[in-house]
Amino acid sequence: MAIQLTGMAGGKVDLPPEGFQAFRGAFSGALLVPGDEGYEDTRRIWNGMIDRRPGLIARCAGTADVAQAVRLARRHGLLVSVRGGGHNIAGLAVCEGGLMIDLSTMRGVWVDPGARLARAQAGCTLGDLDRETQAHGLATVLGFVSATGIAGLTVGGGFGYLTRRHGWTCDNVVSMEVVTADGEIRQVSAGSHADLFWALRGGGGNFGIVTSFEYRLFPVGPEILGGALAWRGEDARQVLEAYRAVSAAAPRELTCVAALRTAPPAPWLPKEQHGKPVALIFVCHTGSIEEGEALLAPLRRTGSPIADTVTRRPYTQMQSLLDATQPKGRRYYWKSHYLPGISPELIEIGVAHLGRMVSPHSAFFLFHLAGALNELPADHSPAGNRDAAYVLNIASAWERPEDDAGNIRWARDCFEASRPCSTGGAYVNFLTEEEGADRIEAAYGRSTLDQLAAIKRAYDPDDLFRHTKRISV
């Protein structure tokens, strides 16, 4: 019996039994169709709002499997999506009725401590890579939630606690192994397929499937000064003003993340504050412990903190500190802006929208970025936005589908109110499913988009990799 899948043009494609059997014979990993054990768990990703059902999931054991899957898709004109960590807010990993190429079992990491390099397969999470590099007291620039996949993070730019010191995640990629739309396996770097290497450092997954990344590493940890400080919601304005002052003057070893939200039932927060508004500052200092303590003194003197967990701790622990706030399966909707700074107007907007939050799981986040990324030329990589000093992430999160409208409205209202405070740029990894061409242009700019479109035409003229935040062909 033929397997029926969705084609690139949206119609149905019958994959004949002989074609499927030939593919199965050349494929080392598992092939899953609806009803198979493991199918439901694989198609369900981090954002519970995404509920699509691929017609076939190819769980790749290695790069050769990825190439076989791409050739199958090309031969039969199949709609393709690519799953790495499955943590993208827009749910790009999952296509409806087509072929999902699943990299999530490809999680090998190899560290060369002498050269300060690490090669990691594309199914790795941030936690996988941090664990192996920290065994040598090294790290690269990754994000804030350890379950995030390295692949989507990197090809979309990527930022984290080390960004102020070392730039975007993609700025620290040395080489990649890529399966292009013709099914060929290419090694790309500044000296080989330099155009493709440039495009994949922030331009998204439009150009090929990266199967492994080689990252530059830096001495970090294994212990740092990190943790969180908390205040009652009524102190939010004073806390954000202190955050602005401390972060603006901070050396690059110090990165602070501010958050306004409802207090979760966390054991480190006073029970009487659970379920009430709080202001939080998450702190990571990767310099000397003594210098970090001195830098944090002004924050600790701000108002009356109700909790202080900032202490000497493993860097890997710091990297997972926010994990509990983003469990798999919750419903998520985000809006975001790049910011040139923290203005008084933005502080007032944050305080006002803290009082209007619909869900106890939602948050108003400010991530500090300013530093190394601002020193590179605007066209160093498509990630661009090198005028940014902060990212505002308006992160709505809730449990029930019937609450979708109110939570989405809160995020959109906060986004529109804060638009005048932004640089006009956008972080492509934070774009939700419905955000289209105008936000893509905000993420890249017209000149960069034109360059990316030319590279897209060279490597994927038939737009096989279209289930992404799309670059025009």
C-alpha cells in the first residue's frame, strides 16, 4: 500500500511501496507513521499550541540518513520540516502531512580542549553541549534554557549569558556540515562554500540541513557567581531602574536578565508571595567571584529583596536555572523587540503590563546583550542587529486552549505599546507562526535579505526547505 504524504505545493503525493521500501533499506534510523510507537511523542514539541501531524517521521541516526531523507523528499516533491530540539516558538519542526526529518537522536559532542573547539551534532540540546565542554572548563555562547536545541538557536543567531563577551552564538561557529537540497553533504566554513557558511550564521534553516556545528570555546567556570534576586511587584519600577543603571555600567563578565511575572510556587520564594506579582533579576558573572559580589551590591541595596539565591555555583546549573519556567507542552506565544537601551517609557510599560497579565506563567523579560556583538560590522553575519543593547521578550504562557485569546491579546498589546522603544529590529528565533514578511525584513533588513535570496537560489532553487521563516526565492 502506498503512503500518502503532503507535497511541496500542498497537494497529496503517493509514495509507492517500492519507493518506500528502497528508502527503508538505505535508512539506518527509525521510520514512524501515525499509530507507531514513538510517533506522538516525536511530533509533539515544546510549544503545545503546535498540533500538526507529519505523514512520515524519519528519525535520523546520522548524516547519511539525513542525506537519504532529503533525496527522498526531492525525488517525490514532498513537504519537508526539520526537527532539532523542537523548541522553536513557531513550531517550524513539524509539518502537516509531509516528511519530518528528525535529528533529535544525533547528540554526539567531541571537544578538543587544546584547540578550544567543540563539534556537536545537530540534535544536541544546550545542556548536552554545556555538559561536555564544562568537563574542560570551557563553553561557547548558548541560550538560557538547557532543553533548547543548538541547531535552531545557532542558525537563527543565538544569544545567552556569554553574548556580552563573545557575540551571537553564530559569531562563534567555525564550520558546519550541511546536507543541501541536492542531497549532497558539504563541509562549509569561511574557506569552503563561504556564501553558504555566511547565510547559515543567522539566516535560518532555508539553505540546507546542518548536521553538525564546530564552535569556538572560551574559558568559563566551572564555577561562576550566579542566581536570582527577587522583590515584590510593588517594587518593580525601582527594580527596573536599578537594572538599567547596573547593566548599563557593567563589565562584559556580568549579564543580568530582568523579569516581571507572577511568583511561581518555587521553594526559594517566600510562600506568602506565591501567586503575587514579583520583579526578578537573574545574574551571571563569569569573572572573579569577588568582583561579581562588588558589582551586585547596588542591586542588593535596591528596595527590600524578598529572596537572594546569587552564590558560587556550577555554570551548567546557571544554564538550566530558567528551565522550570518553560516546560514542554504548555501553550506559548511570544512577541519581542530589540532595544537600544532601557528608557523610562519602557519601564512604565513593563510595570503597567505586569498588572494586566492574564496567566501566572507569563513574563516580561529583558535580556542584556551590549558588548562584543556591537563591535562587528553589520554584514558580518545575517544575524545583524548590531545596534541592539537589549532584547525584550514578551512571553505569554498558559495551559488551556480556551484561554488563548486573552493571553495572545496581552502579548500583542504589550508589544504595540513598547514598539516606540525598539530599534525596529527583530530576533528571528522569537517570531511566532503568524509573523510574516514585514517581521522578516525587520529581522534582517532589505540588503541582507537580497543577499540571502541569491544564496537560496543557488543552493535550493526549488525551495525544498520552505517550512521555515522564509527567505524569498
